[in-house]
Amino acid sequence: MKFKTFALALATAASTTLALPAAAQFAKPEDAIKYRQSTLFVIGQHFSRIGAMVNGKAPFDAKAAQADAEVIASLAALPWTGFGPGTDKAAPNKSKPEVWSDSAKFTEHAQKFEAEAPKLLAAAKSGNLDQIKAAFGPTANSCKSCHDNFRAR
């Protein structure tokens, strides 16, 4: 019984530690930029794999689609803390100034993506390509909308 209590306490402590704001982890603005860029890159790679299946450019593989959607859903909330104070002028990045000047709208876009990612995962778990296609469109639109408004080309 003591072991179960200890294990539960350890798991709770670990999850609490993981939930701390990522901004507290960055020693320099450049670190935050690398973090957000890396996270968004990984999301983009997995999203592209699903997109290739959805658009008929790659054979449909239900297991791969689910695995990719799991990565996307698990990372969806991470990049946004990398847009903290000072990260607008540090290392080269493609963020428009509007990320900081219209942070409410930026946050709205981030939250939209965070809401769509689990829907894509649920569709991928169905193993049904039509359901994945139906969820892929709104998720892709949430990405595109944010890029159109907040990413320099």
C-alpha cells in the first residue's frame, strides 16, 4: 500500500512539473525561439504525412495516420509559450510583429489549433479515411489562418 501511495505521489509530482509554463525553462529568448520552431517543425512534419494520405499522394495507412495524429495532438499546446517577451527581436524568426501587438487574436488562433488537433486524433483513431479527411480540413485551416495572420513569408 505504501508503494502505491508513493507511486501516485511521484506521478503527481512529475505531471505537475511537466505542466509548468515552458517560459520558465528558457534562459534566453533564443532558446524560446528554438523551442517553438522545433515544436512547430515536428507538428508540421506529422501533419504533412497525414496530408499526403488525405490528398492521395501517399497510400493510406491507418496506423501511421493515428501515430501522426497522436504526435500532433500531444504537441498542440506546446509552441505558444515560446512566443514570450523578448522573442520578437531575438534570433531570426518568421513571426510577424502582430503576434505581440495583437496577442489576443494570436491566442485565439493558437486555441483554435489546440481544439482541432484532438478532433483529428479522434478521426484518425477511427481508422476511416473519410473521417480523417473531414477533420483534416478544419485543422489545416486553423494552421493556415494563423500563418496568414502571424507568419512572415
